[in-house]
Amino acid sequence: AQAYFLDWAGEPQLLYETDGDLSAVSEFLNRQDIDGQSVYVAAPHYRHPTVAFLSDKYEAVKWLPESNALVLPPHGSALYIYPHNSPQPPWTADILNGATPLGMPGPRFPEDAFTAVQLEAPPVLDIPNPLNANFGGTTTLLGYEIPEPGKAGSDLPLLLYWQVDAPPTADYQPFVQLEDSQGHRWSQVEALAYPAGQWQPGETIIQQVEVPIPPGAPPGDYQLRVGLFDQATAERAPRLDENGNYAGDAVLISGGPIEAGPIPRELPVPPFAIDDPAAPNLELLGYERGSHQVYSGDSWGLALWWLATGPLQPYTINLDLVAASGDTTPLLETQPAYDTYPFETWQTPRFVIDRQTLTIPAEFPPGEYRLQMRLLDGNGETVYTADLGPLQVEAT
């Protein structure tokens, strides 16, 4: 009884663990005259049941799940409410700079239960990178902003500026995919921020997306593929050009800068583990690869997983196909990350997933081969060899 009714019940955080902040929001809403204005409430969940139960203004509320979006109405004033468990994100401060702070919670709740501000009119936005990409005549991606570089093992921050042009014809949700210069997809995120069931023509949706960057991603400029998909069917909304013609199902955003990140506490495990010392301070953890069959003239993907524990000498990667007879055919001589990230430039310690694209010559004889990786030193001498498995080459 002491632990439950006195110790635990008196914990200040208990108020917020039991939706006390949204109880305060509900009381505040019940006192407000919201006729003629748009009301946006952030919350951990869409259409939060606590507000549904306690507030008679529930039907007028538009929701900002997890505070991942800021919505500007087509015209008129807007009320924004941020409860303790879904606070106002820092990136919205400049946009809401002219908003007026409103009343405090009632006497039953602490001062930090929520914040509320009122914006009399939508501000004019200065979008750093304008795009004007129309999706299905429903929504236009006005532009984007990448506030700062991302790091491998962390996230790349992205702001998307959308404009609602017409009532949505499906339950659309944005997606963002992170790709490298060769089109390999490193990650993707389905970015729920302002559900389509609430969209109103003329609204501007500023959406924050944290794009995950896997550990081991090499530094460099990546691209982001952005579009909309129907959550019920997984079909993508068509992108339309200025004449209303089909122009794909996404827009590519270039210049997503990614920096090298620290080695994760627990290294991920490659699909094919090796764990071999390849050279001083350099270990080949393993690899991942495409299928065991490829047609002549086609391209084929491979990734070598490296762990560098100290400074490295200049090395070169050679990838060869070895026939059953022992005859060797060179396919590629390169540096890590599509020949863009030489070993000697690494700031160690470093974990790198080194992706490469191999092209099988069009006239290459069909047959069974072994894929071989050789590591060469600065004098061109082979210091390490690894067998990367069989590869069946079929004639096109």
C-alpha cells in the first residue's frame, strides 16, 4: 500500500505517463472559442482517445502525430497545442515566431503540461530548395531543406514542404528512400506526419523526416527518392509534369551529405561472414552479394564489409572470375565505395560497407565460375585473397 498509493502515486512523472498532459489540453480546448480558426494538436498518437473522451471540441481537432509536421491553413488564424509528451520541435520556432502564446493550464495541472500558440495568419515561407513536383493532381512537393549533414549510424534530417491541391483520392503517405550514386537503396522510411484523412486544399504541410543511415555507409553525397504511396494498396501516386503527363512516381533530391560515423558498439553481421585479417589494421568481416546467376552484359552487385583499426597503406581491390580450369578473368580494379573512398584516406577506426558494381562483358563465355577478391599493395603485389562464392554466367 505504501509503495502503490503513496510512493508511486506521488511521482511527478506519473501525470504524464497517464495522459495528464492531454487531460489538461482537453480542459483548455473546452474553454476556447475556436469558431473560424484551425486547431492543430500534437500527440503521441493520431486521434488520441483521451482527448476524444474529455473534450467536446474533439471533432474540430486536426492531429500532428509525434510533432513531425507543422501545418499552415489556407487562410485565417490557427491554434497549435503541444502537450508535454509531444512538444513543439525546435525547427518550427522560426515559422511560428510571430505566434501569440496563450493561457496556462488550469490549477489542477503543472505549467509544463502543454504549450499553446495562436498564429493570426500563415507566414510567407522561404523554401531553400524549391521543386514544384506535382503528385496526382492532389499534392505538390514545393521544395525541401537538409539542415545539416547526417552521419553513418544516425539520421539525415530532412524537411519537406507540401501543398495540398485537391482532396486526396487515397490514403496517401510520404516515403523517402536513401540511395547512393549507383542507385543502391541504403534505407527507407514511411514518413507519417499529417494523415491524408485531414488534408484540406490550400494547406501547407512542413514535414520533418529523420532518414536512417545504416552503420558502415561511406561518406559522400547521396540522393533521396521522395513520393507518395497509398497505404491500402501500396500503389504510388503518379508524378505529373507541367502538361499533366506521367513523369514517374517519385522525385529525386540530390546532395544529401553523409559523413563517416563512429564504429557501432555491436557490429552488424554480414550475410556471408569471413572475419579474416586482410592486411595490417584491416579486417574483411565478410560480404554480401547478388544472386548466384547473372547474364552476360548485365551488372551485378557486391558489398565488402571492412573494419579498419588503425592507419592504412594504399591498397587496391581486384575482382576476378576464376574458371574451373584455373583461368582468371579480371572484372574490376577499384577502390572502396565505387572507387571514391581510397583506403589511405580513412580516418580510423572505421567500419565501411564497400559497395561495388560489376559488369559481366557482353561476350563473356557462359559457365560456372568462382568470384575472387584480391587486395593489392602499393607495389601491385597481392597481400590477401578471398573466395566470394560461385557465379553462374548465362549467355544473353
